[in-house]
Amino acid sequence: MTYTVVVSPPCYASNPTIHSEANRPRQRQNLKTQKNNRGQKSGGASTTTTTTSGFGGKKKDPLWQCVQGCGACCKLQKGPSFPSPEEIFDDPSDSQSYKSLIGADGWCIHYEKSTRTCSIYADRPYFCRVEPDVFQTLYGIDKRKFNKEACSCCIDTIKSVYGSQSEELDNFNHAIWSTS
């Protein structure tokens, strides 16, 4: 039996005055081998928005996008079904930065609950960014598989934080299936 472990990109920063150029992903060596050796496997389809389906039909693939007003990725303590910072990061300083941003309630200290926005969004660190290079660096996900993996990751995170019948999940699913 094969299990797929989906890791939610964390939403945090090591300090609120981070500059964008400091938020570039660090290159990791042999991450894919390392993750596969731990029993984790990434899967998914390419980032194209349509694929062929039987009888010459076209099948839409979801197109990842962030949905305003969600914030599920900013819930930094998601529970034992999600990897710990030490499992995500090779660099101990990244792991420590993550931990330092967990508020008493488990949410990122930069997450504004009343508006469901990030107070440092423009200068958020690289690991808060849902981008192909970040997914490649942190999770070993090939850039061609980014789109489907990012959608799957967000769906799992939203279900964990808000529930499988939540308005947030409905909004996300509508957004990713209606834009392609």
C-alpha cells in the first residue's frame, strides 16, 4: 500500500521586517530521495489546465490559486497528521523560525483573524509562498506536478482546519475548477 503525505506550506516569518530577496528558497540536496526513503511519495498530474479524456474530449485539471479569506495554511499547529517543522526543513534556523511564529492558539502570529489576512504578506518568507520553486525545494515536488499537488495540499489543509463541509472548502474548490 502506498501513502501520500501532503505537507501544507507554513505561513510564518522569522521576523516581521523580512525583505523579499531574503525569502528565496534554499537549495536542498537529494530531497526527493530522502522523502521517498521515509515512505513519502508525491504524485499528481502536470500543471496544464486540460488533458485529453476518452473519445477526444477534454478534461479540466484544477488550477491552483489562493482564495482570499481562507487562511487555513496560517494554522501552524495542525496536529499529528501533518509533518513537524523538523520533517519539513533541513535548515534548523527555518525550523526555529516556524516554531517562533506559532501563537498560543496554534495560528501564525502574523495572521489577522478578524480580516483573515497576513500582516506581512508582501514580505512573507519563501516557505509561505505556494510556488513551484518552493514546492520543489521543501517537498521534492517536480514543477510539472506543482499545480495538482498545491490544490491537493490546500484541500487537505482546509479540511483539517475548517472541516470537509466548510464554506472555505467550497470556495476553494469553486475557484480552482472555474479558472481553468
